[in-house]
Amino acid sequence: MHIQSSTALLVLFSVFSCFSVLLEAQLQLGFYAKSCPLVESIVRQEVAKGFKNNKGIAAGLVRMHFHDCFVRGCDASILIDSNSTNTAEKDSPANNPSLRGLEVIHSAKSRLEAQCKGTVSCADILAFAARDSVLATKGLYYDVPAGRRDGRVSLVSEVLQNLPGPTLNVDQLIQNFANKGLTLDEMVTLSGAHTLGQSHCTTIVNIDDRLYNFNGTNGPEPTLDSTYAAQLRQQCPQSSNDPNSVVPMDPPSPALTDVSYYTNILANKGLFTSDQTLMTNPITASQVSQNSGNQDLWFSKFRAAMVKMGMIEVLTGTAGEIRADCRVIN
């Protein structure tokens, strides 16, 4: 009887401990209401300033948040600089030279350290900045729960292992997002972030070659719209290795958060294999069509998916640290 009672107490304690961990790990709306009440206002001002100077900053900040969360969770490990003993995430081919918006994060962090020293994490700044970028590009506002802490590890070797690349097919994409706790619908929804920004021609020609030698055929990918393919070939010649040559991800409206990304896919004008592949699965194809025809629906799903993505493997409580400089571990 004593053994049974002890076992029951142990089970109860284990359940309570797990519940406490879950509570501790939860992010909170208004996390900085008392400790740094101006945090979201300051981040929004810095995003607006960066966006005024360069409309592409918004896409860069959304992408940076995504790339951060998919590698070690949303811990701002993407912001850490490489040093003599370690090559960091920032210097992966997936991030260098395409990472944009770093100056916005660092400016916001500098102001926040002056306002409320040692209080606001770089990870939370990045999550707020991504939200404000969606807002700046005519998307809808959404509340961002906070309380993330910054990681102390950043390894270049982990980037390509975790990020969904431009050559993935639909099954690989579904598995990649599932590995991060995201559903098939959330995968299609978050793919819509490709409505913003640009891609380097070197990626289109050398990594995901849908223009010149698709699968060794010495020709374009057969489902790619011929007019769009001709336009891309003009913008991205096969012989060009210029790292500065770029094309818009969503030609009709590269600086607007809207559903034309999905309209492009329906017209066989997806830029990457990982975009057009959404039409090869009946479920994802149906969601592409649904999102294309109902911007309010996609906005609603996108807001929810961004919030959920921002909670991937977060560090909270006493885990990690609050970096004084986002580029350097304390």
C-alpha cells in the first residue's frame, strides 16, 4: 500500500512538474509591459525607418525570423557573428549574402539597451520586427507574445540541415515543417511569405535550375510558364554569376503582403521548385486555390501561423541569456 501511494505521489509530482515546465515555457502577451513598456514602439519605429530607406528590408526581416526559428528555435542564433573558432549560422550559403535587415535589429537593440538595459532579448526584437514588416507591407497586425531568451550556440553546419531549400518537393516540405511542429496547412500558409522580396539569380540558375537544365534535360522545367521562363532567362543569364543580380519573388507585388504568390502558382509561375510543387499534391493544391481566392482567409491563417512559428523551441525562464549585443554571446 505504501509503495502504491508513493508511486501515485511520484506520478502526480511528475505531472505537476511537466505542467510547471509548460507554464514556464509559455510566451506572454505584454511580457514587457512593466519592465520595458516602449519596446514594441521602438522596434516599430526602427522597422519603419529601415523600410523607408529600402522596401526590401521588410521581406528580409520576415525571412530572418523564419531562418532563425527553423534552426535551434527562435533564439536569435542567426544574429551571432562568426569568430576565429566558430563559423555561425549567419555565414551559411542560405544566409550569406542574402541576409537583410540586420541593421534594423541592431539599431533597435541599441536603443532598448539605453532604455531598459539587459531586459529585451534579441529573439523578441526579431519576432516583433517580422510582425511590423508584415504590417508595413499592407498585411494585417497581429499580437506577438514575448518572453524568448537568446541562445548561446550558432553553428553553420545546422542551417542547411534544418531550413527547407528551394529544390524540395511537396512531400519533403511537409516533413520539414512537421519536424518543427507545423501542419501541412501551416506549411502552405507560411510559404505565402514568398509574396515578399527577391531572390538572387545565382540561386535560380545554380541551385534550383528550372530555366536552363532542369533535371539534366538541357531545357526549362516543362510546367514553368513559357513567358515567365523567358522573362527570367533575360533577367538571369545562364553565364551570370553576379551575386547582386536579383529577381522579385512575386513580380506583380514584391513589396506587398498579399495572395498574388498563390495566383502565380496557379498560373505555373512559381519561382522555385518548392513553390510550384504545391500544385502536385491535391490537398496543397486545393489550399493554394483557396488562399488565392480569399485574401482575408489567408491573412487570418498567416497571422496564426506566424505566431505559432515564433514559438518553435523557444528558450524561456532562466534558459539562454539576454544578449547585450545581438552579434556576440555575453
